[in-house]
Amino acid sequence: MKELKVTELLKTFGDKTLFDRISFLIHEKDRIGLIGVNGTGKSSLLAILAGRDSGDGDISAIEKSSDYRIGYLAQDQQFPAETMVLDAVFQGDNPLMQTVRAYEKALLQLTEDNSAAAQRQFTLAEEAMNKQDAWTADSEAKAILNKLGIESLDQQIGQLSGGQVKRVALAQVLIDSPDLLLLDEPTNHLDYEAIQWLENYLKHYQGSLLMVTHDRYFLDRVTNRIFELSFGKLYEYQGNYEAYLVQKSERDRVAVEQEGKRKQLYKQELAWMRAGVQARSTKQQARINRFEDLKETLHQVKSDGQIEMNIATTRLGKKVLEMKDASFTIEDKKILSHFDLLVQSKERLGITGKNGAGKSTLLNLLAGRLALDSGVLEIGETVRLAYYTQQNEALDPEKRMIAYLQEAAEEVKQRDGSQIGVAELLERFLFPRFMHGTKVGKLSGGEKRRLYLLKLLIQQPNVLLLDEPTNDLDIATLTILEDYLQDFSGAVITVSHDRYFLDKVAEKLLIFEGNGEIISYFGSILDYLAQQTPTKEEKTVKAKPQPHPQERKKKLSYNEQKEWSTIEEDIAAMENKLDELTEAMNHQGDDFTKLQTLQKELDETEAALEEKMTRWEYLSEIVEGS
């Protein structure tokens, strides 16, 4: 059994201790979720385990066998711009994947140059595939690429969007199939269909998994252990995210209870010390020592805190935003086509759907950053809009945190009418006072996002446009943000693929299907997805409803007798066809178009076979009862 062991790992960053001699063990087939407030070192821990960084002092804190392979997906995965997608996705150190890479490269070359040299290279690559029986691995790799929306292997990385690069990087670590997968926010830049596929893939992954993610549904359905980083310590919990919440609540209750007992004892000892007892003996000296120990341990219970968002909003009239007969096309891609949208006060609108379908573009249109090709956008006179984009505004790395916020306001009005200063707001947003003078450039990515969000909110908007707000924010921050949005008196329009977040903050959904097709849906995203993917039993019922038992016929009709005489042969023929299609996919060396055609034919044959089997069960019951 392959395992990875970490012992007494220490890591400091400036004055902050990220890991205070933490220890843990990753077993085979562990599915571990790593959580903690932004800045606690989640990404740093993954980087150290991947060998991209190191702890302080002895590097032997990490123990693993010499053949233990680790795959690492960083948040900001980097490839040289001139690298081909083919080279990027098959760049792992798995020997089988290197054979597949050579074959795919030879195949691409052959399609571009049918010379004798190219044919010879392809023949050698094909022989290597046969020798290592790598066809199944090739088919599985292509299936992963297809599910992640990577359709062309001959593009350069520099031609891809940031989201496409992240999907290429994700495909690379999955295809390499290492002993341990380290995934840092793997659901970022994935649409909900790809997220559901990845969720299922990781549940059945044969190796181990340690991942950082803000997607709580994803975390709950994939993990069997939770690691929590807090103030340099690592706490382990058995079970998924729901089990973690139960155990975390109990741990916090016990810690607070113990802290209360220590405080009471401290008061008693303090009273004794102040009494100035004369002629203290050696026995009394032990009590003095205990008093000193109590002073050291008194405030041991530390809390990650909560983000209190009591900032007031400005008054919002009935008219907010309205689009009438709106059309918009960008780079020959239709985004809106005669689209109507009315946003009212207290609107809770969630926008989701396929990548590249125009969700962020709609926010840019509503924010006035883009102009409609045709139609009208009307904005209410009282609208005060804040737009939380996927990228922060340009932040001066030399500027101090408090100075950055003071650019927006020195004080902010709260809902109860009182004023609150910027320094106190920073503390409520989990930035302790000793950090207020910290330069922005020294903050983690998540801390910068939290600071950026705070600056938007202290401007007291009454309409919020949020573009993928769950990316790069920790779960604790998201939980409080969700609560804040529920009490927010203005309108909220959110683009997100985070199903948990959408379920908590959205009452209506716009589903972007692409090419200007937008579905309006009232209800939760989970309900919508459930309707799109009926269960096997539901498909069977829809395919051919069976008669009620008391209505069952006693004998076959003439046509049913003819059907019964050949139905078993038909079933056998369909099963043989499925075997042939599966074999063809395993040995498929052509492009994605051919693979997709085979997959479609396979799905259709499976559906037909399922319907035929249902029909056989119905007819057999009549035959047996006659």
C-alpha cells in the first residue's frame, strides 16, 4: 500500500507561521478536502507536497517511496505560450502516457504531411501502442479531454483563454493518473456539466486525492476526510463536509467550555496573588508558578472569526435595470438575440451555463462596459452599482492595506445608522490590526480578493454584479457573504457554477446554452440539473410504460407473437454491436469527431437495448401467464 507521511512540517512566511510542525498521513484511496481561511497556507501546503516549495529546515519531513508519483494542479498553472496542447496534456511521467503522446504526435504529423518519413514514424508509434497495449489508455485520455471541452490538440497554449489553460492542466494531471492528486480549486473555470463529470470521476479514482475547493457540494460528495488549517495547526476530521461541520461544532463547543473554566480559575488565582499573602512558603510558590502558567495558556482558544457585513446600502427605487429586445454578437458569436430582462428591487438572479456562452458578457453589458448592438438598456436613476469582476482592479503592491481602503472612504455607515472606521472593518474581515500596514503585494491571492470585495461594499452599492464570486474565496468568507446577500436590501445578479452558492443566493436562474439561447428557470440549480439528467429508472418508464398488473393481457396478439419469436436474437445482436463499438473506441486513433460519433452511436444502442429488454420482460410475463 502506497502512502505519504508528513512529520513535524514547519513553514513561516515573514512574521506568520503557516505550519507549526504539523504531521499527517495520506493513505491509498484517501479523498481529502483541505479547508481554511484565505492566507492559512492551503496552496502553500500543496506546493510543498508537490516539491515546488519546501518547509523550513529538514526537508525529510515528507516521506514516500521512490516510485510514488504526485500530480499537481496549481491555481495559476503555467505553460510556455508556444507549447502545443498535445505536449501539455501528455507531459506527465507515466511511461504509458508517453507512448500515447508519441502516437498522437505521429498521427497529427501524418495528417499534415503524408510523406514516407511521417508514415514510418506513425508505424513505429502504432507498434509501440500495440506492444504496450496502450489503446485503452489512449481512449480514456481522449474521453477526459472531451469531457473537459478540449477539442483540438494542435493549438498552442498561447492561443487559449485562461479558463482553457486551466482545463488543459486539469486534463494533464488526470491523464497521468498519479498515486496522489493535488488539486487546487479544480472546479474553477468548469461549467456545471464538467463539474458533475469530475465529481463522479474523482469518487472512483484509484489513487489518493488532496484538494482545495470552495464548492461545498463537490467537497461533500467526493471526500472521506477533511483537513482544516487554522493558526498554523492542522486538524483532521473523518467523513465528508457534512460530517466535518458536526465534528467542528463539537470541537469548538468543548474548546470554549474549557476556556471558560480556565478563565474562572485565573480569576481565583489573580485574587490570591493580589491579596499579597505574607511569608509565602515553598508550597505557595507552586501556586505562584501555576498562576504564571495560567497567564500563558489563558487565551489559547483561537477563532478564525466571522466576516460581519452590516454595511448600509443606499435607497433603491422600483426601477433598477431593464433590457428590451437586446441583441449582441462578439467575434461572430451570438450572445443575445432579441433578449428581454427586467431586474427589480431585491432581485436574486443567478446566471450559469456553458463556458463561453456569454454569461460574463451579460454582466459587462449591464455594467455599461459594453454597448448593445441593438435594443435598449435602461438603468434606474437611484441605481448605485458595484461590479465584482473575476479579476481584481489593478492593485499597487507598494500600497498599504488601510490606505487602499481609505481611497474609497474613511468611515462607513452601518444599517443601524452608526459609523464604523476602516480599521474596524478590516478587523471584521479577518485582517487583524498588525496587518493593516501590510503592503498589498505581500497578501495571498485570496486575501487580495477579500480586500477587493470589502472596498466595493464600503462604497454602499444597492445593486451588486458578482462574476464568479466563489473563485479564490474561502468557505468561511463565502458562508458570511451568502448570509449578507440574503439580508441585502438591493438587487443581486450573480454569475456562478458553484451549485451550493447558487442554491443559497438565487431565486431565479438564467441558463446560457450558447448561440444566444437562454433558458429562464425558477427554482434551485440542483432541481434544474436533476430534470436534465433523469435516472435510469425514469428513462425506462419514459421509454415504454408497462401496463398495470390488473390490466395485463392473458395472451399475445399476432404482432406480439412475431416480435417474441425474434426478440432474443435482436437483443443478442445489440449486445454484439455494443462490444464492437467499445472495441472500436479503444482502438480509435482518429480525431475527436470520430470518437464523438462512436460515443453517440454507443449511447443510442444502449438506449435501444434497454428499451428492448423492457419489452422482453413485458412479453415474457404474458407468455408465462398464458
